[in-house]
Amino acid sequence: MIDLDAFGMVPKDILMTITSNEKAKRKQLGLTQQELARKSGVSLPSRRRFEQKGEISLSSLVDIAICLGEQKGFRNLYPRQEYKSM
């Protein structure tokens, strides 16, 4: 089993950081939760659950990120490693 505490953040901390960053970006753009729900196609209850609990499907998170202009962050999530032969 992996010791997640050794990485400095537990999963809930990571989720809440993503939630906080998303909320700040939404507000920076002057969007309400309802407006972002309409533009992204993610239901308002799902949006609210995300901002309150950090719970959302990956596909909905991607839809929201695209609406906020933050889709590039997903490219770095699992970067490809280049391996060199010995």
C-alpha cells in the first residue's frame, strides 16, 4: 500500500485544492455556478457538489476546465516519460 502522507498531500487535499482553484477562476471570469453549469453542460447540482465536497466525474471536470480555459492542465497530469536504452 502506498503511503500518501509521504507525498505531502492526501487525496482530499488534492481535490479541495482543485476545487478552490476552479472556484477562484470561475469568480475571476465573473461567472456564477449557474452560468458555468449552462456553458459547460454540467448540471447545477453536480457543480454545487463539486464546489462543496470536491466530488465530480472526470468528464465533467474536463468540460468545466475547457469552459474556464484551463484544459492545458490535463496534459501535464500524466506526462509521457521518455526512456533511454541502456
